[in-house]
Amino acid sequence: MFPQKLDSPLAYGIAKAMMDGFNRHYRLFRTESARAKHRFETADWHGQQRAQRERIEFYDLRVKECTMRLEKEFKAGEHPMDVWQQVKLHYIGLLVDHHQPELAETFFNSVTTKILHRTHFQNDFIFVRPAVSTEYIENDEPAARPTYIAYYPTRETLGATITQAVRYFDLRRDFEDLERDAGDVLQAMQSRLGQVKLRANFQLQVLSSLFFRNKGAYVVGKIINGFNEVPFALPILHAKSGKLVIDAALFGEDDLLMLFSFARAYFMVEMEIPSAYVQFLRSMMPRKPRNEIYNALGLAKQGKTLFYRDFLYHLRHSTDKFRIAPGIKGMVMLVFDLPSFPYVFKLIKDYYPPQKDTSREQIKGKYLLVKQHDRVGRMADTLEYSEVAFPRERFDDELIAEIEKFAPSQLEISDRDGDGQQEVIIKHIYIERRMIPLNIYLQEAFDAGPDDALAQDQIERGVIEYGNAIKDLVAANIFPGDMLWKNFGVTRHGKVVFYDYDEIEYITDCNFRRVPTPRNEEDEMSGEIWYSVGPRDVFPETFGPFLLGNTQVRNVFMKHHADLLDAAFWQAQKDRIQAGHVHDVFPYERDKRFRPEISQLS
């Protein structure tokens, strides 16, 4: 129970110091996000990548700063729990007129759990549920920018309105021909709208900040006509001329889901009221969980908070059991899932086969690399948690035995509350979206037989996408390491995504070699490698026997991606990256682009 009165002289001071810590964090977060506009205008692509990496670290740094301040000024960890209950009540009072209350609550939880040094917490001490609503928050300051701008064009003025909407962002770089590009967008919009009558409420609602990622800037909004709403996004790129162009017009939920995919890097967006952006984006993508939208906006800690709340809710309203995940078991990660929940849970094993020369810290480092890197739509984002408690009765006994065998250091089974209800506590875990493993996806098509046209299309599509995924990773300076089919998954949109990170390396750290010519017949007939191999040496021509045993797969692969078996391809990509080139990777199909010959990237 909360105290009936607020009688601790320190409680308000602690609460105010925590709020100061959060406000500093979000001020720095917004400032870095706002600078993305200048980096885009000046084509500072390496600076953009560096800022995206560094911004991810902001949150933990500010939590550490705040924790140190509270310990130094208030000896915060020495106070009894009734003081901490009062701290929380004071903090709630500070949230009433706050513009980021949900983020501030998560910051409170992070700092509190650092200070109290407890594995699990009573609900009184942290925000398990939000205490302040984020509905209808407004910035009432006269100079404040609204969340979105509403335009009310007619059919005759729609083209001019598109131009007006783009000019609103005041990009300090000239467009090559904005009227021409607006005409392309107008044609695409008219095609989408068809001959339907424009209703009295016809409008374009456009979010008032651009979305920056890599080498692209995106205008994001929706068309409203009567009861119909159509989401849209306009990618703005640098043309080969050095000026700006609108590269495409993306329409509908599926296009936006691809743009905001969990397999892509986080956007940089200057937001005063993030919950308003999330609400607007959720209206455009109702199938996308709120936690993934917060993640896409770079607010990963809030994404983790919302995911965990959704997960606990799902557990309360389901009865199936966690099980060993279907598919081929990995040598490094133990994977389990809950059939009714669209995510998988991955924990690092305690020991690995001799061929896996790695450690727990090295593997965690690889996952951090992926978190901070440009995932180019080909690497799944992960949520990382420590000390996660699950009800024991929801675990299949076979799964418990598997964890006890391969990862005993990560498992604790306890009766925390002394009520006879056991809990499974996992010390460290990664959680990511469930996908169909590519080997299973292909096997299902093989099983359907050669007379099934859809199955044959599935094989071709899967193999082509697999090669495209590897090439996109190469463009992002990532060598996947273990390229077996089982380490890739197929999303609900048919995209192939890599998700096994324990052997990834930077392309620029690899040494791509051809297999040397045999010196004699004995070398040629030898079943052993007779030439020297360094720790970072890669021989692409040796990939074939491991990947292309199936004739049908081999035929498709060699038709579209034979260059992946050639060391010269890999070396050429490495040389370009080392020369400072930032590759072009698009979050939409080539056929959506207006003039691919003049624009560079997304």
C-alpha cells in the first residue's frame, strides 16, 4: 500500500533529481535527432551513421549519470521502501503536464532498479502500468510546432499542395525539379484515388518532422477522404546531380510496414510529443505493435517496456506452454517459443562445440554490433532482457531439461513469494520476431512436388531473396559468417532476414581469397586443406557444396547470384567500403521509383 501522507523530506528531492535526469536525456536525444536534417542536407553519410550508433547509447549513459547523482547527493539506496513509495508519488505529480510522461516513467523504472539492487520488484516501487495518460497531449506554447499539418486541397490544387507540403520542411539544399517530382507524386496519388468523389473532409495530414535514416529523408502522412484513409511516404534522396529528388511515392499499410520494418535501422525524428507520433503512425499501421513503432523512432527502452507489458498480458490470457522452437537446433543459441505468441526467445548456451571458438561476451558483442549497425532490412532487431521471470507451469518439461543441459548458468527455478508457485528465471535473454526458417520454407515447397506451380515459385522467390539478403548485408559492411539456410528467416511480407549473429564480421575485417591452385596431384586428391588459412580468411568458392546440394536451388542461385561464389565480388565490395562509399539500399521495390537513373539512395 502507498503511504497515507508524504512526510519524507528527501522524497521530493529524489523525485525531482530523477526528473532532471530524464529531461536531460530527452533534450540530448532530441538535439541529436534534429541534427540529422543538417547531416542530410550536407550529405554527411558517415556522420549520420555515427550519430545513429551513438544515440543508442544515450539512454544507458543518462541512467548511469542519474544513479550516481542520487547515490552521491541523497544516498538513495539506503532509504526504506516507504520513502521510495513517496518518491514515486512525487514523481507522478511531476508527470501531470509533462510532454513525454511514458518515457519518463520508463526512465524512473531504469534508475530505480539500478539503485535498489533487487532482482524483482513489488509493483508499488515501479511503473508496471502507466500512471499518466498520453492521450491528447498538446504543446500549448505559441511557437510550438504541431504534430501534423492538415492540408485541404481540391483535385485542381492537389499538385500545388504536394509542393507546399514538401517545402514546409525548409530543406537547405535545392531540388533538381520539385514541380516535376510533385507531378510524379500527383499522378501516383490520382492513380491510387481513382475516380472516387472527393468528400468534404478530403485532406492530406502530414507529420511535421521529416524521418531521417541513412541517406534518405521521408515525408510521412495520410490521405483522408470520407471514411477512407491511405497512408503514404515520400522518400527524398540526393540525385547524382547533387540536388534533391522525390524518389518514389509509397502508399498503403504494407508499404509503410516495410519502411518501418523491425529489420531496419531506427529513424531520427525531432519530436516534442513522441506519443502523438506513435498514435498517428499506429492509425496508419494498425497491425504494427506500439512497441515496434517506439523502437523505429529510436526509443528502444520504451519499446522494451511496452513489449513486456504486452507479453505479461498475453501470458494471463493464454494457456499454451513454452517449448523448444521448431527447426534445426543451433550450436551457440538455445531457442524456445510460445506457439500463440509471435516472438522467439534466445539464450546463449554455456558451452559450444570445438569448431565454435567464441565466448558469451563475444556473442553479446555481436548482438550489440547488430543493434548499433544499419540493418538494411536484412537483420532482425532484438530486445535484450535480464532476470526475466516466467511461470514454471507454462514451461514444457523437455524445454526445462534442455536449458538445464546446455545453459544451466542462465536458469533459476524458485518460489519467490513463498506461495508454492514456482517461477523460471532466465538470467539473460534475447527476444525477436518469429519468422519461418528459410530451410523449412524451402522444404515445404520441395514436399509439394514439381507439379505445384506455387511451390516452384516459392523456391525461386526464396533463393533469389536469400542472395539479395546477403548482398544487402555486404552493402552494409556485414559478412554473415554462417550462411546456411537455417540461419535466415522469411517474414510475413516474404522478405528474407538474417538472424544468427554469433559469426558475423565486418566485410572490411575479412580477407577474401581464391582457393590456391593445387601444387601437385597429391594436393588435388587430398581430403584435407593443404594450404594455409588465416583466422579472417574467407574462400567464397567453397560456399557451394554447403549451400547448393539441391539441383533446383543450385540452378536458381547460379542464374541470379553466381557472383557470391567469386572472391572478386566480395573484394570489390570491400574496396568500395574502404574507399568511403556508402551503398544504396532501398526499403521499397525498384519498380516504385520514379527515375532510378538519377537518384542515388534511400
